[in-house]
Amino acid sequence: MDGGSFVDGLMLSLQPINIFWIIIGGFLGTVVGMLPGLGPATAVAVLIPVTFGMDPVSAIILMAAIYYGAMYGGSRSSILLNTPGDGSAIAATFDGYPMAKKGQAGEALAISAVASFIGGLIAVVGFIFLAEPLATFALKFGPAEYFLLMLLTLSAIVALSIGKMVKGFLAMMMGLTLSTVGIDTQTGVYRFTMDIPHLSEGIDFLIVIIGVYAIGEVLYNLLTIDREKKEKKKVGRVWFTKEQWKRSKWPILRSGPIGFLIGVLPGAGGSIASMIGYTTEKQISKKPEEFGKGAPEGLAAPESANNAASVGAMIPLLTMGIPGSGTTAVMLGALVMLGLRPGPLLFEQQPETAWALINSMFIGNIVLIIINIMLVGLLVKILDTPSKVLYPIIVILAFIGTYTLSYSTIDFFLLLIFGFFGLLLKVMDFPLAPLVLALIVGAEMEQNFRKALLSSNGSFDIFFSSGVSIALVILTIVSLLYPLIFKFFKKRSRVNNPDQASKSS
Amino acid sequence: MKAIKLSVPIFFILFSTVFLIASFNLPKANLGNPNAPIYFPAGLSIIMLLFSVIYLFQELKKLHKENKYIKEMLSGRTPKLIGFTLLLGIIYSFIFERIGFLSSTIIYLGALLFYINGVKKWMVNIIVTIVFSFISWYAFSVLLGVSLP
């Protein structure tokens, strides 16, 4: 680790303006993440316009704060309403909501906030040690390795949508196909622009992101808006008992590193991290029968894991320029728009930016625990605000965000089309992350593919020419076979434990 | 319900077919391999077409199985809610630059709130519309320097 850059980054992140943006981003992220049905990806997508006109360092700090603010926020609605903001907050409902039902809402919120805080801190430490070596390693990557890495990321994200792999592939193909629209940068050929000048630069992926994640999610939430019941919960004192802390501290410390490592892996994110954190603790617990009935460790473990994963997921984004999840894909889109190019060169050319972000994560976690514990009364009041009022506001924010991209209302129509398309995909149970991820990395994937072939005079041997590329090919094949392996082991465990299988089903 | 279930795979089949045809009709490159811009989109379209057909068969197999989300999408006032939100969005797109951000947002947000939140809560709707429209105009236009019409 370069000590000078670290200190420079720390000083940059400690500038009053950046602290201000961390507070604003953390609070806004918490609020949007808290809204039932809306997760970090939507929070970042909707709040992208807030970063316009900002200094890129402040913008990246703000966006990261929105991201982990939304991760904190997601668990508020899980605990209080049994309605997770997104997949990574689902595990918080298992024991968080039963705790709230038992009159321990304040304790549950405190455990969740402290677990998220410690999980986040563990991950930031991991980030400090892992980011730079990984960036240095990524500098050795050529076009073939980059293409294969992107292929692995996409395959992993599709393979992890178990049970809907065909849909995942279709979403991915759709994203890749749409990324080919516009001028081909290598030959100057106009592709699929239908003589519309607006399309010559391609379909702006931010419009697709805002359409799918903001408009699409709001439309999807309209399906159940009339049946929404708001339960008012008394929160009381937001702190936990000694006994609860005793039961939570080790699960928090164990789940943090697990979550971080899962977050670093392409495709895997907060949802998987929190589930693994939860099941691991249940398996090693002396009181597994209490899980699902309000066990504090059942809340602490997934909360620590998912927050650690959210920090871990920033590693592939910053060091290789490849997002490993839907939310980091949205962030990449916004960063590129701001003129920042995450990747190995970021640490070489703009080390202070990279380290400012890493340090801001540390500060952000401190700010967020303060927000989530001291301002809990305000957050609960916001949670009481009817969705029928909040969703129209999100729609307007989506329109403003779109307008600021090109100052053209033509994009409004694209926004509505992709919003409706997003709704259809959600209704038909399509995973959205492969679509967004593919659309963002698609253009670069194609360019790297062609550059690699160009350098090898058209020979595909280039994709097997180095140890890294062979490892990436093997990992891609393994990730594609993962659903089959998963099915096989599930079948085997059913055969071996027929009693347990029947219980679990 | 069946129509919606089938519309998505059919859309993917049509989309990939159109893209495939369009790929082969792309102009040739003057630099390097003349077919270089064609390979990637053509390859993707072929793979997408294959997956679309597999998906169609998957959907045909469970055509009679109920999808609760499609049911919700088609029941009660939900289709109207979705349709109204989109229709108002189209109108907003047309009037945004003509009458300006503030007036068009007050109209769009107000109409959405009255429709979604109900007429009975008219006071909340009016307050939220006016306060949010002004705050967002001030935040974006004045604080963030975004040029809004």
C-alpha cells in the first residue's frame, strides 16, 4: 500500500464538502433503500442526477455513500415491515421481523446497524489490503484476458440466478445486443442506428438503468399498492441488551470476512452473502431452533455479511473496471458519465481518488451508524410515509435524471419504453442484473474480443495463451456448470436425508 | 394471461430475428476485415434466437400455470394505474420543454398523485406537488446548476 496516496486520499475524503456529501448520500440512500421494493440499484439510479456538475471525487464518494446507505436502509423495512428493499435484505426479515413483533424493534434496529457497521469496517480493511495488489495484477491483462474476465462475470451472474438461467441468458444477450447500437469505434461503421442521429452514440445505458430500475420498479410496485398495509411499530430505545450483544458479536465478526470475500466474487453479491452468513450461523449455533423466531445472531450475521459484501463488490469495479453486480454496474455507468474510468489505471493515475473513496467508506460507515441509531425516529416517520406519495416522486426524479443526460426529451420516450420493458421482465421473473451488466460492459467486451483476435491474426488460441486466460476459461465453464452441480448436490442430500428434505419442502 | 406469457418469448424471437437480419445488412468496413462489425452482433443474435426458442418451449410447458404477478397486473385498477402513469409520462414528455419544468411537473406530479393516492387526500397531494416541484427545481436548477427548461 502506498502510504502517501493513502494519506492524500484520507485528507481528500475528510474535506468538509466530501463529509457533507457522505452525510447527504448516506441519508438519501438510507431513505430510498428503506422504501419497500426499492434497493440500492434503484437508489443509485434515481439519485444519479444529484452528482451532476460535481467534482468527480465528490461524486464517487456521494454515490458510494448512497450505495451503502441503501444497504443500511434496506434492512429497516425488513425489520419493521417484513418487506425487504431488495434481495440482500431478505435474510434480515427472518429474525429481524420476529424480534420487532416481540416488541424488540429498537434492539433489532440497533443490532442491524452495529452489525452492518462492523461488517463494513472489516470489509474496508480487506479492501485496503486487496485493492492495490489486484489492480497491479490487472495491469498485466491484455484484451483476451479482459474479454474472458467480462465473460466470466456475465456467466457468473447468469449462473447464480438458479432456476431461471435461460431467462438470465436472454437478458444478458439483450443487453449485449443493445450495446452494439451506434458507431463501431474500430471501423466507424454505423450499426442499427436507423438513421436516427441520436442513436449514433449508442443507447445511453443510464437511460436503460433509470428506466428499468426506477420506472420499472415503481410500475412493478403499483401492482400491489392498493393492498399495502402499514404496520406501526413502537421502536422505543434503540440499543441492545448485554445478552443480545454476547450472542451477536461472534456471528458479526465471522460473517464480515465471509461477506467481503463473496462480494469480491463476480456475480455474487449481498443476497448470497447474507444467506450464507445466516445459514452458517444457524449451522454452528447451539440454539438453531431459535432461528426464525427472533434470534439476535440470526439478524446480526446476515447484516454484517451483506454490508461487507457491498464494500467487497467495489473491488472488481475499482481495480478492474468490471462491476460484479447490478448495483455496481449502475455505479460504473454513472462514473463513466462523470469522466472517471475505474480500472487498474485508476490506482496508478489517480491514486488519491481511489484512496479518497476507500477512506470515505470508513467515514461513511461511521456516519451511517449515527444516522441509523440517532435518527431512527425520523427514519421510522419516513417509513410511515405512504408509498402512494413516494412512488410518483421517484418517477419525477427519474425524468429529471434522464433529462440531465442529454437535455433532450426524446430520451423520455426511451425511458418509458425501458420502464415498461423492465416491468414485463420483473413480472415474468427475469433477473435484471444480467441485462444491465451486459449493456454496460458489452461495447468494451466486443472491442477487447476483436482486439485480441486482431493481435493473433484471427486465431482463437489467444484465449488460451496465458495462465490467467486458461484459469478464466475454466472458471467460466465451472460457473456455467454451477446450476447442474447445485442440482446434483441438492438431489443427493435429498436421497441421503429424506426426512429433512420433506421438512424443508 | 396466456397472451402475456407468450408475448415475452415471441418478442425475444422477433427481436433476435430482426437483429440477425439487420446484422447481415450492415455496411462493410473500409478498414481491416470488412465483416468485422458484423460478427459480434450476428453471433449474439443467433445465440439469443436459440435461447428465445428454448424459452418459448419452457413457457408453453407451463402455459396453464398461474403467474400471480400477471394476475395482479391485470386485476382491479392496476392496468389503469400502469397505463395512466405511462400515458401521463408521454404527455409530460411533450409538454416538458414547451411549458417549462415547473408547470409541467406540477401538472404531471399532481395528476399522478390524485390518481394513485386518491382525491380524498387532496390536501396532501397539493402540498406534496407544490413543495416537491419547487424543491426539485431549486435543488437541480439553482444548487446543482442543471439547466432545466
